Amino acid sequence: MEANGKGGDQGIAWVIMGVCGCGKSQTGSRLAARLGAPFIEGDDYHSAANVAKMKAGVPLTDEDRQGWLEALRDELAGRGGQGAVLSCSSLKRAYRDILRGAGDVRFVHLAGERGLIAERMGARPGHYMPTSLLDSQMASLEPLQPDETGITLDIRDTPERLVEQILAYSAGMRL
């Protein structure tokens, strides 16, 4: 990878994953800028019905997420191997399996303590995801498995530090 991180990860789709409020969008947009890749905000692809359900404090089911995940996979695959960075909760391995259908997909799991995440969620004015859904997301979360390409990082680090760790991980993969 070049020193600034641009150009080294062409064709790779990075998925920044984790429960609501863990910093996926902040970290993902910074990583995309460093890589010179497009950033895809996964929340923008939810159907109106899914958003209404979450606003009402009702957890999404696997069936609710199916079309959303397929749309995100298709968005990644449609980039013609140019690569991208996607923020998407990707809570379960089955969800990640759908996204892997887009090609070379690597995951960054942003993990942290419930208290810190709840605090961050409370500081997001106007976001449709209520803090009441955090526990259901944490209960659904299936961490990355050893056979999945990805890295788990601690959200206590700054978004800038997280990006540096992702770039270092990526560089190590190419050695």
C-alpha cells in the first residue's frame, strides 16, 4: 500500500460492521477517503417499512433484512471491481455470507462495551434507531469467525486510529 493508503486496495469491498452506534459511518467514510474509494452508507438502503419498524422500536427480522442485504451486495458487485467501503451492521454470519457474494469482501468489526455504545447512540440527534434496540442487536451479533476475512477493532480508539489499524491490517495481508 502506498503511504497515503490510496490505490492499494483496488477491487476490495470493505464492510465496516457492528451494532448501531459503534462508529461505522465515521470510520467507513474516513477509510473510503484514505483509499480514494466510494463510501456507501448502508442505512440509506433500508426500505421505508424497515425504517418505520426501527423507529417504533421493533427489531428487524432476518426476512426484513434480506432485501436490504441483497441490495447492498448488488451495489458492491455493480462497482465493477473498483472497490468501495460500506457501513452495514452485518450482525450475523449469514448476512455477511450474502455480502460476500459481491466478490472480494473484507470485514472490520467495530466492537465495544454496551455502555459506551448506548452513550454514543444517545448523542445522535434525529437518528431513527432508538437506544432500546441496542440489546436486540447485541444479542443477534455473531462475531467474525476465524475463517472470515476481517479484523475486530476496539471502538475506544478514535476513527483516525481505527483507519490506521485497518490500513496496517490490509498491508499485512499483501505481504
